[in-house]
Amino acid sequence: MGLSNDRIRFNVGGRIFETTATTLANAGRGSFFGALFDENWNLSQPEDLFIDRNPDCFAVLLDLLRTGDLNIPPNIPERLLHKEAMFYGLIDHLRTAKWGPFDGNRLHLSRSVTGIAPGDGTAIRAGPDGGCCVAHGSVVHVFDWMLEEHPTINLDYQRVNDVGWIDSGNIVLSACERLGRGDGGMGLFSSSSGELRYKFQVSHDNQIKSYSAGALSFSPDSKIFTSCKGRSNEYGIGVWDQITGKQLDFFYESPGWSLGDADKLQWLSGKNCLLVATLFPRKDNCYISLLDFRDKNMVWSWSDIGFLATAEEKRVRDAIAMEESNSICVVNEFEDLGFIDMRMDGGGSSVRWSSRSRLMKSKMPDEPCYPKLALHEGQLFSSMNDSISVFCGSDWVLTSRLKRSYGGSICDFSIGGDRLFALHSEENVFDVWETLPPPII
Amino acid sequence: MSNQKKRNFQIEAFKQRVVVDPKYADKTWKILEHAIHEIYNHNASGLSFEELYRNAYNMVLHKYGDKLYTGLVTTMTFHLKEICKSIEEAQGGAFLELLNRKWNDHNKALQMIRDILMYMDRTYVSTTKKTHVHELGLHLWRDNVVYSSKIQTRLLNTLLDLVHKERTGEVIDRVLMRNVIKMFMDLGESVYQDDFEKPFLEASAEFYKVESMEFIESCDCGEYLKKAEKPLVEEVERVVNYLDAKSEAKITSVVEREMIANHVQRLVHMENSGLVNMLLNDKYEDMGRMYSLFRRVANGLVTVRDVMTLHLREMGKQLVTDPEKSKDPVEFVQRLLDERDKYDRIINMAFNNDKTFQNALNSSFEYFVNLNTRSPEFISLFVDDKLRKGLKGVGEEDVDLILDKVMMLFRYLQEKDVFEKYYKQHLAKRLLSGKTVSDDAERNLIVKLKTECGYQFTSKLEGMFTDMKTSHDTLLGFYNSHPELSEGPTLVVQVLTTGSWPTQPTIQCNLPAEVSVLCEKFRSYYLGTHTGRRLSWQTNMGTADIKAVFGKGQKHELNVSTFQMCVLMLFNNSDRLSYKEIEQATEIPAPDLKRCLQSMACVKGKNVLRKEPMSKEIAEEDWFVVNDRFASKFYKVKIGTVVAQKETEPEKQETRQRVEEDRKPQIEAAIVRIMKSRRVLDHNNIIAEVTKQLQTRFLANPTEIKKRIESLIERDFLERDNTDRKLYRYLA
């Protein structure tokens, strides 16, 4: 019934559009159209509804509401379209239509972003809504999902060691301290304005101490973990609350076991433990341990001390815990994957190296980058030189390889917001990989 | 020079063009401000959403978000102050209604303002971390209206007043109530809790405090409980009708505290209507209500349980220590069973079959059943009574039911070994006299005892049954091998294994020749089929059926004991015998002989003999003749010896002594077992462990345990530690 009542005519910037209220209802109540058709507003329609906006963009957005697909004609600048979508309150619709749910085997290179920062990048981190941040020396460049750059972030312009997203509006940065000045440490920043919102303090024996913050990790119950190096013996892992910003805990480093220098922290929700990995070349040996903060206990540990004489090339360069299979995946500089069983007490027990062909051994690039690992929904990613390999299945079969011609080796990469970001060591460039929207049928 | 000037000029011109006309912002804001006014004045129909939205968008786009936001706060505050004034002026009942109407208006206006300012909400408010428009509107309403000095207390009092009215039975406008309270909830949990819920709970506590005092002064316990039940239901209804669901637990606990918890003691102990009264009169409904109400408050059920326990113990104590009531053992046990049934039913019907109440019941029974040392004997006698005749014509299930109940009492006994002793005696009598009604029932009970106390407890009892069975078979074999015996007197022999049966002194007597010939034949048959055995005759336990013909030709079959048979057989050869002659001929010990003569000569209706001279007692100078004038309307006459129903005082002492004697080796065995595994143990621990190990059979006396330890030390099983005299060592 009332099919004709459903029809609506718009005059957008002089062009007439005809559509239905049903189509516009797809925009949701929190949009321009949702409010427009609310009964509060007296929508007496003597003539066409006039909207003083760009008709070309309206056409694209109307099609988005009609089909759920985004098709941008070449004559429309993306920025303009984003701006129009902001006006109508359709920016979230646009973002979800822009790229599909993440699948490591169906990625395509969406864009490469070149920066103007001097020197090599340190780290790249994907944000939860498709944005990313890149640490370069002492500053962090922040990009939203439209890849528009926001004001940079710095903590007293001290060398940045790691960054991480708490949510799409907040970024945590960890930096080196400057001796005697109390600079550095760890801070919480607004991702859109770049302002410092909170600086995390570490105190020992009720005295506030300056410290260098290293690798970061977050837990779902709003905790921040970072490896800390203080002036004297205050080495270890600090824990803070994301909401109050207060220090909750500190796990002091046990002798001979480097926690304060850790390269990688990973919170394991299932085990209620934190994985801490300190790796070559920061230290001569590799140390991997699982910490239980409830009773301050190192519940599991592994080290390669005394195991290098026979297989010198098999130095662990990165490690990632895979809770589902109760194992830790490690990688060496030739991108050989190895697995350590977390159920057995470590104690230098064997790494089960998978026998992948070592094609790399012959031609190492001039500026090699150490391999990095990432895990995303059952797919394992490992970066090596200028490419990223994707492994699937319980036996971790190599299924895809992401490679791009320029920019040099990949020094870091990150997956989040259904995107993969790869940071190259040369040319100051990072790539954005996206999954295509699902097929029509 | 001119070149430079020109460039300067150019830059300035550029600047002027970039800065948006400040008047533009003012103008745009005026439009939006006007719109907000119109919205609050219910005059929004002429407004164009598209235009307002665009204007708000433009202000934010041109960095006037701040102006827009502060303008919004000012305008909205202005309107809320106006609204506040109008509400303040409202009189009486109109107050709440007006407040509700204005709240609805404000909500609607807020929604429209939010629509217009959607872009600002999404961008400017988010990046500057300001309060979002909707929340801002709620905060301003809260601060300007709800917290206004002239409204805050008035509003609260109005609401509490309405609740009070409803509690006292008036009808109120629940929808209005619901809407206003919903307003508190919408303003945030803390507003609802601090500004409504807390005072509401306080007022409720006061109300129910007064109410409960009134009730308790005017009602008895049962009535009070009925009245206390009501508000609990009503308050839950109230929560459903117009409060936040989270308030249910809080208001319920207030009612529970004021109506129940504060009066637990007084209610339970209320004179003539408290718990004891309910228990006595089986007031299931009242007790059920008390249970379900008291379980809501801490210590409520504990109090009920304690009072019940106290009452039970008092009642039980009276029952078992009243000498009048322990005269008849069967009735005594029946009373116990009746009480148990009564309380079982109470717990089942009123106390929700609560485990803790059942435990209290059991421990109370255990307490008072053992107050009377004769309880084990009486229980055994009760069983004896039931298995002798009481169970005749009763269905198998009912038998089981009665036996189960008896077992329940048995479980309460601390001195289970005493019970065993008596049970054995009574069972032996039943078996030997063939008085047991149902073999199944007997075995059934043995099985129950076995599951309760283990194999050891019943092995001897089972041995008694086996003896009965084998005796039957042996006897068949005996007569098969001696076909010539089918004529003449029949001998029935029960071969009893020594140890399985209650030991009784063997009393020898001279059997009549006819019988002793038979006995000899049986002896040689039995010893011929079994080697290494010894037979001795328990003549004191036998019976005989003899046919007698009296002077006037009346024939009777007399059922007599073996001793009586021996005496009567003497009269086959002579008519008149003196006591001395009888004693000489039979060699029956004097007390037994006297008893057996007494029952044949002095009991009216059973006097087959006549004594000269006539008197009640048997003297050594008496003479006896056959009573020719003996008459009975029955053909079969049973001449019982005077059987002891209840044990006499000396017998009781004897049994007790035997029990004590039997306990000694058991205590010693327990001590040795414990010491063997522990090697070294101090005195107190030994006592505790021994008591624990033996408690399934009896409650060991610490002094006795100490004596046993000393005896074991003498016999070099244990030694005292040289330094610590309280310590004992096990010697292998």
C-alpha cells in the first residue's frame, strides 16, 4: 500500500533525483535522511525537496544506499565524496562499503602513502577503524581511515619505541627517556588532534621515577603493558589502567632474564598471561617467557642459550603465541618458521623448525630487514625483505605473497580495521592492502 | 618598493577573503536560535529541517562550532528556567502532571535540536570531547529543573506521598508515577539512586517499622506472618509497575528487615502462638509460612531450627526418662516412632524438607534416645514383638516400612553392641520356639542391619539362620537312616553352633528313658556324619508336646518345656511324688525345677498337677499328684514357664556386664590397630581415634580405654615414652 506515497523527489544542487523513503531508510536514524523523515519534522512537500549539495556525489551516495556498493566515478575526487558523506552522516556507510572483510588471500594493494619524514620508520600500527600510525624517529604520523594525515604526535621529541591504538580516538606512545630530564616514558594521545591527554607515571617505593618505555601490549580488560627500563634496577614490565591511567602493577626483572629490554609483548587472554620476548640482536640470546601477574610468576620460559653452536643460522628474530594450538611460532632471519610447544616446560626445549626452502639465502638485499610475524583469524603473516607471506591451515601452508616493486625491505607491518599496512625501510613509504568487497553473486 | 608594496597589499587582500564575515556567524546563529525558540514554543511546523541542518553544518565547517555549542547551552538553559518557573507555580496535583508534560516536551525538543545539530555532534563535539547534545539536554534539565531549590524536595515528597497513599490502600495514577520515575532513570543511574531510590527506601523502612510494631502488638504469630507476607508481594508489584527493576532486591530487603528480621525472636517465642505451639498443634500452614519468610533473613532459619531442636530435646527427654512410659517397651518404642513420624511430616510439609532441619531432628533423637540406657533393649523387644505376632496379616511393604522406621531408631543408638546382644537373645528365642512369623521379615531386617553396620555385625545372626536350616536337613537324614523310629516319640534336634548363639549355661538333667535312647541314637548318627564335633544338650531350652489322659478320660495335648516333660513323665509310673523324689529323679537344678513345678501346679487353668499342701510357693516338703479334675476347653494346652518379657534388674546388670566384657577385646583391638599404623601417639589422640573407630558399634568410655591401654602396656604391646609420659609407643 501507499507505493506512491513512498516516492520522494529531491532537487540536489539543481538536479532532480527520484527515490523512495525505503531506500533512504537504509541511512539509519542517525543520518540527515533519518532526521529529515522523522515525524517531529513537518515534511510538507509542496514541491521538490531542495538540498544545497553536490549532485554528482549525491548520486554516488544514493547508489550506496540502494545497493550497498560504492562506485566512485573517476571525475569525483575522493575527498569531496568523503566531505559530502560527512554532511549526510553516511561516512560510516561509505567506510564499510569501501573494502571487504579481511582475508589474507584476497588482498590487493589499495594505496601507497609517501611521507616526508627523514630516516627510517620504526613501527607501523593499524587502528581499529582502518586508520594507522607510523613511528619515525621521535614523532608519530597519524592517518585516519581516509588516509588523511592528522597532527603528528611526540613525547618531548624523544625516540619512539612503540605505538599502539587503544581505540580509534586514542593512541599510546612509548619513548626513550632523556637522562635527568624526566622526559620520555609513555603517553596517551588524541588521534584526531594529536594532543597529549595523559602521561603515565611509574613509581618504585612510592617515588616517581623516569623510565624508557619499550614494547607495548593491551589486554581486553583495559590494561596497558610495557617493558620498562629505569635508571637503576627498575627493569621489568609495568602495567597501567587505560581508563584511570594509574599504575597497577610492576613485574620486576629476574636476574639474567631480560624483561625491560623486551622487543615484543603479547597479552594472552585464554592463559591470562603476558608473553614477553627479548630477541637478537638486542641481546645475544633470545628469551621468551609467559608471565602471570596474579602471583608474579614466570609460568613458562624458553631460551636459546647453549643451543646455537649447532645451528647458528637459526636465531629467533620474532615470536608470536598461538593460543589455539598452544604453541609459539618463531621465525629466523631466513624466514624459516619454527614452533615451540607451550604445554611442555620450555627449558631450551627444541624448536620444531618447518623445512621451508631457503631461497633467500643466496640473494640478501643490501639493507636486510629482520622478519616479523603477525596472526589474524587463523592466518599467519610473515614479512621478509620486500614481501609478506601468508600461511594457512593447521600445517601453515604458504598460500599468498604480497609484494610490491619499490620502497625496499619491509621493516614492519600491522593488521587491523580489515586492512594490512606494510612499512618500507626506504623511500619513507607505506602500503595499504585491502580485501575487495565480496563478489556480486 | 612599489613591487613590495604591491605584494603586501596582495597578501592582505587574500587574508580578508579567507576570514568569513563575522556577521555571517551571528546571522546564522540567530536563525538557529530562533528555531530552538520555536521548537520549545511548539511552533516548529514552519521550520525547514534542510535549511537548519545546512546552517548548523556551515557554522561548524567555518570553525564556529564553539559559538554554536555555547549558544545552544545558553538558549536551552533559558528555556529550562522558564519551564522551571511554570512548574513551580503549579498547584497541588497539577504539579506532577505539569512536570511530566514539560519533561516530554523537552525530550521532543531535544530530539529535534539534536537532529539539526547532528553534524556538530558528530564532529565538533567528538573532537573537543564535549558532552553530546542529548546528554547535555539531560544534564541541563537535571540541573535547572530537577535540582531547582523549589522543585527538588517538593517533587520527592510528592512521589513518596503517592507511594504512601498506595500502601494505605488508595488508588494513584501509576502511569504518571511511572513516567516521572522513568525521568529519574533517564537522567542517569546516580540521579535515580541518590535523588529517588535512597529516600524512597528510607521512607519505606520507616513505614514498615511502624506497621510491624502495630501488628506485633495486636496479632498472634500466625496472623502476623500472614500480614508480613503481603507487603513483600506488594513491593515487588510496585517495582514492576513503576520502579527500576534493580530496586526490587533493595526494597525487598528493607521489608524483610523491618517486617521479619527485626522480630524473629519475638515471633518465634510468642506466647501461645509461637513455634512451639505450632509444633504441638501441627500447624503446617503457619510453619510453612514462617519457613518461607524466615529463610529470607540472616539467622531466621537458624532461630527456627534451634527452637525446634530445643523443644524436641525437652519433649524427648521427658518421654524417655518418664518411668511410667518406659514400663511397656513396645509402647515406648511406638511413642518414639510416632514422634519421629510427626516431625518428619512437619519438616516435609512445612520446612521444605530442609536438610539442616532433618539433621537437627536426627541429632535431637540421637541425643534423647541414648538418655535411657534401656533403649537398645526396648528397640529389640519392639522388633521381637512385631516379628512374633504383630506383623501377622500385614503386607510385605508395610513390614518393610515398620522395619525401616525401626532401623531409623537403631541408627540413633550409641550402644549398638548392646542392641546386638539383646537382638541375638530375642532372635534365638524366636527361632528355637518357632515363634517367628515370617522368615522373610527376619532376613529382611538382617540385611538392613548388615547395610547399616557391616558384615561383622550380622555374621553371627546369619549363622543362627544357617544352623536352623542345617538342623532341619540333619534331622531328615537322621530319620531316613533310622526308618524304625517312625513310631514312638519324635525327636526334633536343633544343632546350634557354639558362639553364634547367646551363651547360656548348660543345665544337665535326666531325660526320660524313651527320650534319652533317641538322643543317644541321634548323637551317634550326628557324630558319625561329622567328625571332630561335640554335642551337648541344652535341655533348658527345649519344648515337648505330650499327650496326656486324665482321670475322667479327658485327653489333652500338652505343650511343655523339656524340664516339665521330664517331671510329667515320672507320673506315668506313680501317682504321687514328693519334691525330693522329683529332684532326685530328674536332677534339674532347684530354681529351674521350682519354676517349672510352679507353672504346672499353681497357675489356674494350667494346673495339670496338684500340690499338697496348696500354696503359691514350692517348698521342698511338698507332694505332687496328677490333677484328675484338670479341665480345659482346648485340646491343646500350652503350659508356659514364666517367661521373662522385660529383663529383671539383676538380669539387666548381667547383660550389661557381658557387654562390657565383650567390649574390652574390641577396644584393645582398636588401640593396637591405631598404634600399629601411627607408632607413636599421645593419650588424647588415642582416646579420640579409638572413640571414632568404635562409634559405629558403641560409645567407648574413656576410662575404659585408659584401662585397656594400661593392660596392653602390661602385656608389652605398648610402652610409655621415657621423657613424655603422655606419649605411647607401639612395640612390634
